[in-house]
Amino acid sequence: MTPFDEMRLGGQARDPYEDYQSWFDRQDAKRLKQKAGDAERVFRRTGITFAVYGDQEAAERLIPFDIVPRIISGKEWRRLVQGIEQRVQALNAFLEDIYHRQEILRAGRIPREIISGNEAFLPEMIGVKPPGGVYTHITGVDIVRTGEDDFFVLEDNARTPSGVSYMLENRETMMQLFPELFQQVKVRPVENYPQLLRDSLARVKPELCEGKPTIAVLTPGSFNSAYFEHAFLADQMGVELVEGSDLRVVDGHVAMRTTQGYRRIDVLYRRIDDDYLDPLTFRPDSVLGVPGIMDVYRAGKITIANAPGTGICDDKAIYSYMPEIVEFYTGRKAILPNVPTWRCSEPDSLAYVLEHLDELVVKEVHGSGGYGMLVGPAASKKERAAFAKKLKARPKNYIAQPTLSLSTCPILTSKGLAPRHVDLRPFVLVSDRIRIVPGGLTRVALKKGSLVVNSSQGGGTKDTWVLDD
Amino acid sequence: MLLGRSANGLYWMARYIERAENMARLVDTGLRLALTQTSASSDEWASVLTSAGVRDLFEQGNDAFDTATVTNFLLRDTANPSSVLSSIDTARMNARMVRTALTRETWESVNEAWMAMHRMLKRRVDEQDLPAVLDAVKRETALIRGAFQGTMLRNEIFDFAQMGTMIERADNTSRILDVKYYVLLPSAAWVGSPLDNIQWQTILRSVSALRSYRWTHEGDFNPANIADYLILNRRMPRSLAFCYRHICDSLDYLADEYGVRQRCNEMADAKFEKLKTAAVSDIFDEGLHEFLSDFIRDNAALGNQIATDFRFY
């Protein structure tokens, strides 16, 4: 079956791509290739790079950027927004619940052990009320599409979703390369994201904080693969970029060491995992965090975004219950469906999955970044047999999903346009309101036929346009 | 408001950019001496290594003081933390850490210099290509300086970087003088010999001051004038007095802005006062070597005091 192509349908441009197509038809192929080269030079010169773990050779690589935009109509977007808002509301209600009364467990809607036995569940957060009641200040919801009206949520990223800097830089680059194109196609802007983020974080400052809060971004340091993004966001928001070694608890507050002494921080946008946040509470060997920050947090004197313990939402076993979770907290069916998911922890499902390995995608429940997964149809017999062994040894560790026929969007290759599979990560900001900038990060598998879009696995990115129609 | 760690990053970024440039200049000087062949070139390379403060390190891994080995060590060897390549790596690493404190132009000039130097120094450089490579290194650092001076707001960020540049530069100039101090010592046997002239010119060349010295002293190469020029002349951009004038400027601005004068202010002021009031004859009376040794030690101590007073760590 040919996958759904978002640009072309039956030899014609789909509605959202009409204006782009007519512009594209007027372009000189050589000039476009040259522009693609220009884009790469822009990225390298400005140092928009990421590090690939386990890749000694290329300590710093560029995420390949494709100059063909991924276009979403205003109508499509409005529907997505409804679904995303509902889902993110449910995620926050769910987190509030599991760290307080655990109604959803009492109601028997999800099994107790996927919470209690989950490493990402933090008992230290039980009974703690985060400032403003917000858990996931920033959420990345990964969405895939299989047809005109068929959108699915593939993953929730509530721990520390990344990629928003690419959304912004991709747009910036496109506007530099093709200014005339933006006059012909009305694209909704995304560049106010940093201001919205700052405003969002300020709205959930600790109740005890008077006046304007001091905000900082906490990075593990310049060797981290996403360091560029940390620095970028701090810069764009006009806040300090701090490391664990800059911070300590002074007089009951978290404070950063400046050239004039320690200064209090009210809101910390942290880009390090829970485990590393506080060596006194979590991993004692962590040097990335701040000793004692959890005490300050419990005392309501700092906002940590995202709240500790939100990572449980990234868990794929929890994901498999999202339809129930959305219904339980919002009283309505999920607007955006999940991808059908088999939990290998259930014997019937496991048997089914083992029998149909050649059709399924199998993922680790705690995995991310495209590591440790099996794409059945693309794997060899030997690979599948090896994976079956792992699966039988630890069934609880895996879920399986049908291999979706992900939609495609063309990329510019040396032979002209060629369809490649894409997904979409919109970024959702939660404070006393929910805000979503119209756009997101479109990741694209650059290899023909490949379904893996992760940048660590050879994926690229595209600018994502939401039309103002 | 500036993080202590950022101040530290700015300071070291600037020091290492300065160091990369000084290293290229030293190699240039060594090369010229090796070409003139009035002295044994191995002696000259040894003294270049001493000026760079890396002679011990060199001897641990190498035994031949020839042009190819020494230039490779000074330009490319990553085991040498002061090589051009190591210096630009460290400079960029620090710049990357503080990139939100830099203007786009400054960051990009550092990043581009880093890319260019890695391209040029990917492989051993042929002796015939050395002059072009050294010029390119100096051009890259000049571009950084231009972007920095031309676009950075004069605030604490600027001051910490400027102090890094000036402390590194003062260290460099005093080391070059110290290594050559025996040439500057008035000794009847040496004065006026051809070797003598070349040595003096070498010193001036290695701080890019040969032409400007001629303007100032009309080509009269004598020890007192050269020492005066490189130590006390406040208009000469690599002299110790010049460096300290800028260090004191920066420290004064910081003291005004922060509303507090600290130990580092006193130390810098005292040093600058001495450079302002001393006559070159006093320095020769004290002993040039003793003067320079003291200076190098105090200069390093000032760097440490700045780190302490402004909470770099």
C-alpha cells in the first residue's frame, strides 16, 4: 500500500500545498540545491549541532535539514489542538492524582503495579503540590498521521521534551532562504515561543515569591547533546543558563553564584533528569543537580519545570492506558486516538506479539530516542529471533504496535522530490492556561522507506507550517 | 548580573584566543631565525619553546629541536595545552559555554576560527606552507578581536574578557623578554655585533612591534630603549604598562558597578603605579631578570585573585 502523501494526492497538490507547489514549479532546480547547501552552512556557522552518543568520530553533527516545508492546514491544526489540549489536561490531572489520592487506581481503571513498580514514579512527590498545580509545563506530543483524517498520538514527552530550538531555527533559516515564499503563503508565526515560555514559567512562580520571579535554565553542561538548545532557550528568554555547580541552597532558597555573590532563583526550567536533580534525595553520585533542592521544592520556595516525577508519562506502559486516562479525567473520549498497543506483560498479547513479530514494532517501555526497538518488517529473521528471546525473558519491559503506514512528505534529493516518512512534535505550554504555538518539530526519515525519524538514528527535520486559513 | 562560571568562561576564552595568536607569532619568529642562520637554529627553537613555557613538555615527547618537530608541537600537538589547536579548542569550548553572553558576531567569529584552524592544521604543515598558515591564524584571531571590540557592549562581560586578554598578553610579553634578557644586558662583548641586532629584532618581531619601534626610536636598537618600549611605553599595545592600564580600567569599572573595591583592585593598582613611575634604569638596577620574574609571578597571582574576588569557582 502506498502511504498517504501529505503533499500530493492523485498527481495533484493537496489543498494546503497548492500555493507552495505553484511556487515550487517556478523554481530552478539548481538554485534550490544551492539553497540547501546554504542552509547547512548557516547551521554549521551558528553552531547548531548536537552530539551523538557513542559516536566518537563526529563529536558534533548537524541534524540534516530539508528545505521542503511540511504544511498543515488551519482546519487540520484546530482539530489537533483540541486533541492535544485534552490530552495534556488529562496528563496533568493524572499526575496530580497519582501523587495524591490515586483515585484512578481505586477506581481500578489502571493496574496498581504499573505505578508502584515504575522507576519513573517518585514516592518523594507524594503529597507535594507543585506551584500553580502544574506538572508538565512543557510537553511534546508526538503525532503521526496515516490518512486524510487519521492522526494518532505515538508518544508523550513530559520529562524534558527537546527539539523546540530546531522548530525556531528551521523557521528562521527558511525565512532567510526564501523570503518571497513567505509573502505568497500565509504561515502562522512560531517565533514568540520563547516569550510564551517565559511568561508561562513566570505564571507558575512559587506563591511565596513576590514581584517578578528570577528564572533560570538548568543544563547538564556544554557536553550534553542538547546543550545548544539549552543555551538557545536561555538566550531567547533572557534568563541565565546555569549548571549544577552554579547552584546551592542558601537560606532556604535555591541560589546561583554570580560575580557579586549568591542570587535567589524562583523558577528553574531544568533540562536534567529527575535522577540527577538532587543528590541528597536521588542519585547520590550526581554532580549535575543541587543538593537540597527537593527540600526547597517541598517548602514551596521554587518552581521546578517540569515537576519531578512527570517522566512517568513517557512510559509506554502508561501510554497504553491513555485512552482510559483521558476518559477518566475529562469525561470524554480522547479526540486524538492512541496507536493500538499490545502490552507484552499480558500473556495473550505476548503470544500474539511473538507470532506476529514480522508485522509489529516492538519498543521498550522506558526507551526513547529510537534505541532498543525492533521494526519487525525491516528486521532480518535473525534479528527477530534474537529480539524474541529478549521479549520472552522480560515481557513486562515491552509493548508492541502495528507498523503504521506513516504519512510521507517530500524531501529534496539529488534527483528531485522524493517522499519520506514524517512525524510531528508540537510543543505545549501549561500554566494557568494551555498554549500551543502553531507548528512544531517535523522529523523526517531520510532513508527511503525508513520509518525511524529520530535524529540519533539518521533522521532529519523540516520547517513545519500551519497555514493562516 | 553575571554567573561566576560565566565570568570564568569569558576570561579563559579571551586568554586562549590571545594565546593562539601569540603562539603563531612565536613560531613565526622562530622560523625567521632559522632562516637567517646566524645562530644554530636548534638553540633558537629551544628558546622559543622556553618563551612559550612548554619546553619541559616538549622534551618529554620529542628530542629533536628541528623546525618540523617544534612547529608541529607548537601548532598542532593536542598533548600541548598551549598549541594553537589546543588553544582554539579551549577558547571555543569556553565561548560555547558563555555563548549567550556574546554577540552573535563574536560567537560566530570564534566558531569560524575554530573551524578554519582545524581545517588548516588537520595534517602536518609543510615548511613551505607555514608562512601562509601562520598568517591565517593571526587573521582569524584578528577577526575575533574585531568582532569583539566592534560589537560587545562595554559591561562586565566585556571587562572579564578584556582582563583575560591583557593578563595573557602581559604574561607573554614578559616571558619573551625574560628568555632574551641576556641579550638586553649591556655587555661590551655583544653590543653592536650583527647577531645582537638580529636578536633584538627578533624580540620586537615576536610581539609585532618591529615597525612601530622604528617609528618611536628611529631604529636605534639598544637595550634600554627596547626594555622601555616593551615594559613601560603606555601607547604600545603589547607592553606591560599598556596591559595594566586596561586591566585597571576594567577592574575600576567593575568596582564602580558592584560598589565594592576588592583585593584584586589593590594588586592591579600597585602594579600599574610601579609601571607608570619606574624608569628603565631602575629596572636595570634591580636586575631585568628579577624584575620580570617578579612580574610573571604577580601577574599570575592577580589572575587568581580576580578568580577569587569574582567567585569564578
